[in-house]
Amino acid sequence: QVIWTLLVTILGYASSLPVGDDSICTAEELAKYSIIFTGKWSQTAFPKQYPLYRPPAQWSSMLGVTHSSDYSMWKKNEYASNGVRDFAEKGEAWVLMKEIEEAGEKIQSVHGIFSAAAISSGTGQTSTELEVHPRHPLVSFVVRIVPSPDWFVGIDSLNLCEGDHWMEEVSVDLFPYDAGTDSGFTFSSPNFATIPQDTVTEITCSSPSHPANSFYYPKLKILPPIAQVTLVKLKKSQLGLSAPYINLPAKSNEVIDSVS
């Protein structure tokens, strides 16, 4: 009876443990990737209130992390951390970097931080390299939309490991998110804190459902992607080299004139 009770207790505890996407990664020790961010925020694709000056449409630097499922930089429908708030609102990275560092020290959930240079226009590319580990195969990052109240694009916990091997290449279309910390509707809205703070939400062509919203295109079904990110696994001969600038073929994301 005692053994049975103990077994049930152990199994119950095991079943309650979080099962992360990275729990079954048996790939080789380390992998290195080039990450290429491509801005697709053009006046043709997003004509409404497109920022032309003070400042013109552009992208902040990228701040990212490779990590395990024990860490989360940001999540849709959850509250943004103070670090993500500062980055989304002002492009300030210090608090977010401190949060990442503390997570790495406390629960060893972070393998490394990476960053890429800002892009001075709505369209263009920036790239850097990152390293993943079998216990830290997830990639997350944020890039601020400039100008905006608290809008950003990014990825939350993209798993680069597939069982016993690393993915060779993956591309993801990116769409705008609202950090839930500033109540502005337009790219140039003044700073107006959201009290109480809201959760991180995806901005769509119909949400927020308000004509003043800079991304409000009610005749569209979905917004075109405002950016794209591509990760390419580097061969061992490429390790240690600077990240290649890859001129990826642009997929059209332009809004048809009649619905603009």
C-alpha cells in the first residue's frame, strides 16, 4: 500500500511538470545561425498615416535571446515585463537585458543574448549571428516599430531543434504587436500610459476597431506582413565568420490600391 501510494504520488508530480518544447532535443552539442531581419514597412503596403518625417518610418535595433522553456521574453495575451515595456515604448534595452541576465543566473534558462543594428527606414535588412544549445534551443526577440506608442514585432520561443537535428532554415512573417502599456492609436500618438496595464495583443486590420488606428484597414481580411525574419544554420566552415548579408527575394506584401 505504501509503495503504491508513493508511486501514484511520483507519477502525479511528474505529470504536473511543465513539458517544454525543448525537452526532447537530442541534436548535436551546439549550432550557430545567421538571423536576418527584413523590414517590409513601405508606404505602398501601409499607406495610412505612413510616417515620412519626425521621425520617418524605421526599426529599432533587435534584441534577442536563446533560451529554454523556463524563460519567456514576451507572450501574446500576457503582461509585458518592465523591460519589454521600456523597449517597446522608448527603445531602451537596459532593463530588459537585466531581466534576461537575472533569469540566466537564477534558473540557467538563458544561453545567450544577441543584437542586430537598427534599420533607418521602413524597408531594409539587418543581421547577426546566434548560438543555440540542446538545452536552450528556443529563440525570442523584439524589434520596436519607430515611431509608435508601444508597438513592436518579434518572435516568442521559436524552437530550432527537431528531435535529433537542427533546422537548416526557417522563415517567419512578422505582424505588429501592442505591448499594452501605452494607449496611443497612431504612429505619432503622444505618450499616454495604459492604466491598468493591458496584455500584449496582436494589432490587426480590424483590431483595435477604431478608424484612428494606424493599421485599421477594414476592407482587408488580414494585414500584409510588416517584416520577416529568416534563420539560416551556418556550416562548420562558416563558424566565426561575420553574419552574411543575404538579399532574400522579397515576397509581395503590398496592399492593392483599390483597398488602400
